[in-house]
Amino acid sequence: MLVFDPATGIPGLAAGDPGSPLVALSVAGSGGAGVPLRELALVGLTAAAVTYLLTSLVRVFAIRVGAVAVPRSRDVHVIPTPRLGGLGMFAGVVSAIALAANLPALTRGFAYTSDMSAVIVAGTVIVVVGIVDDRWGLDALTKFVGQLTAAGVLVIMGVSWYLLYVPFADIGTVVLDPLQAGLLTVAVTVATINAVNFVDGLDGLAAGLGLIAASAICMFSLGLLHDQGGDVSYYPPALISTALAGACLGFLPHNFSPARIFMGDSGAMLIGLMLAAASTSASGRIAINAYGPADVFTLLSPLILVAAVVFVPMLDMLMAVIRRTRAGVGFHTPDKMHLHHRLLELGHSQRRVALIIYLWVGVLAFSAAASTLFGVSVVAPMFGAGLIVALLVTMAPRLARQIAEWQTRGRADRPDRTDSTTPGRGQSVPPLPK
């Protein structure tokens, strides 16, 4: 049968076992420990606190070294604002993971996987690339090579898609060979990094999206932990997503409109990298045998979740690539036609634009995550209601203007019902005789 070697994370055959396949990366005797909610909450709070405290120091440092974003024609901000906020976020992530490694309830998760170490090493690579870009600027090719390097570190250290469930044509679970797994993981990681980086153009937007997406992945991971009796195999995605959610939460007070510091490429690319790592760790190793064959939606939910958490930034990125290709310019050439720019043109304020995009991503991400905990009959109506609310909130300024135009047109077309004996609108009352 196919199982995973706990030391390497590579699928193989279990010697002398004629039975059914096991859950990916299952560790004998590790189940039944339950879900360490208190410890995970402490990890998230640590990331938030460290990020919040250090970001003020990073702001001073960024100003001193000249890592400041000067307003350009395509930018929304109007005053020079320091960057390098990703440095404080990464410090929060590293502190949270270091704490988790020393908590008895979570230490077991480090013994059977190198996922957290991979995130720290790959995160270091991507943050260094981002810092250089924030301070001195990098061309698109150099930055892309840095992203490939960080994604490659994840693959080399074992964070990779090994299993893929295909629900049609009687294909079922596909075991990927190392080359296929590596290529898929690198593609997902680089795409997610660029999607988050593309959408980072408004105060609080990338940090809020990171918080929502990481929380949804954490919710999904906790569902896996509960289903598998606290199996340590499912600790990594919960830890990675919790640390990221905490870092985003700690950074938001500094970054929400009006922002006092930007996360820069160092922060946006870190969020994309960690979302990809958490999604891969949570989704890429789940076999159909972890659940019953009837749980097709549950088996598809990992892929749905990965798509949901990056759908809005991915769509924005795709439209930007198409738009720039048709214009005959490079796809990395910046412009002022991103989703948040269009929402500003509709009449929303910067704060409201960020909240609207939060709403859309939240509806998609949490609906996907909820599908692992509740039935389709419960999730589908909630998802539909969420989409309607999000659409109404998005179109509110245009609807308000349309209603105002109808009211104005109605007053203009209303016939004058006044007569000659009764003073009405447009008539004057004759003066009283003296």
C-alpha cells in the first residue's frame, strides 16, 4: 500500500502490509491527542505581539536607510511612506514558530516533518529579496528568480504536493512523482506570491487578505486535526497558518488607512509564500482513504480552498496580464487599473475598498473551509447569501447614484397640480390690501 515516509515525506510501499492505504504521513501512536487550541492561540498571539511591537522600530529603520515609497502617478498614497514592514512580520513568524517548537503539546509536530524549518529558510530567502527590492529596486527577472529559489527551497525541504485527487474519469487519487510534485509546488507557490504582490496596492489590503486566507486555512487544518484525532501529521499547516494570521493581525494597526508603514515586497511575497506553504502542507498529502469514498466534496475542498484564498488576487493578476499583453507592454509593467483602483472609481473610500475585498475573499475562503465541517446543504445557502451581500455592498455607490437620478427625474416629470385659485409651487400669494 502507499504511505509516506515520515522522515522524507516521500510516498512509498509499506513492507508486508496487504491491507488498505493509510492516511498520508500517518504516525503510529500519534493519534488521539486532540486539537491543541490553546497552544495554537498562544502561537498566533505571539506572532501578533512581536510583529506589532517590532514594526514601529522597523519604520524608524526604514526611514534611516531610505526605504521610503515616494508617491507616483499610479499610487493611491499621497505622502512618502516607509516600507520594509515585512521585516517585522517575519520576525513575528519566526518568534511564533520558535515558541511552538518549545511547547510540549506542539513539539511532536516538529519531530516528524521539516515543514516549519522549510518555511523559515524559504521565508528568509523571499524576505531578503523583498528587502533589496524595497530599498534599491530589482528588475522583474531577478525578482522572479528569487521567487523560484524560495519555492525550490520548500520543495527540497519536503513541502510539496504528493497526492492529487481527480474526481472525474474514474482517475481518483494520483500519486505524483518527485518531478511532477516539484513542478506543481513551484508553480502554485510562485503564482500565489505574485498574486498577493499584485494586489498589494492599498492600505491594509494585503495584510487583511493574508489574515483572512490564513484563518481559513487554519480552520481547515483544525478540521483535519479533529477528524484524525490530533495526528501530528496535520500540525504543520495549522502552525504555519496560525503564525501568518498572527503576523498579519499585528501589522494591520500600522498599515490600515492611513498607513504609517507599508509591508513592501518583503511582506507581500512573504504572505504569498506562507499561504502556498500552508495550503500545500494541508492539501497536498490527503488521500481519498483518509475519508469515505462518498466524501467527494471533502476530498475536493483542499483544492477549492487553495483556489478560494487566492481567487480575488489571482483574478486581478490575470486581468492585469491580459490587459498589459494587449497593450504591448511587459506583464510586470505597473498601471492604475487594478481591482482596488476600479473600486475607488466606483466611489468607495480607501477603507471601504479594503473592507469590500476582505468581504469577497472571506466569503470564498470561509465557505470553502466550512465545507469540511458542514454539509453542502448548510454551506451552499450561506455561500449564496454571502455573495449577494458582497455584490450589494460593492455596487452600493452606483445603486445610490441610480436611485438619486430616478428621484430627480421623477420630480422633474411630475405634473404641476396647482390651479389659479390656490397658491402652489411657482405661484406667489397676492399682497393683502392696505
